Amino acid sequence: MAHVAGTTSNGFTFEGDYQLPGGGRVHWSVTFRHDGDFAGMRHGTLHGMQDIDAVELEEAVKQDIESVWTQSR
């Protein structure tokens, strides 16, 4: 497992974990907060990640988190 944290474009912070690629799939799960208050949880899966380096992998996870959170609001 690897840790991931950041802030979305709409001002929510997130923190969680993602599983390193197995069979090219990465599973992630994060908790969102706004001004320190719980705002929700989301999880997701990325496919085709078997040939990606660690920096690109974390960026891909963060982009997917951003997309899932902002499109659901």
C-alpha cells in the first residue's frame, strides 16, 4: 500500500491509500474533508498501470481522485 494526500480543485483535502499495481490494476480509497470536517469517501480503480513509474502512478491516482470527487459534486 502507498499513501496519497492532496487538495482538489474545489478546495477539499483528501487522504487515503492505494494498492500498488497488480495485474495492471490500482485500487484506491480516500476520505475527503472541507475545513477539517468530514465530507465523504470515495474509492476507485485504475487499469493499465503495469508499466508506469512511481511518480506517474501517484499522479494518475491523484487525477482519478480529483475526477471522481469533482464530477460527483
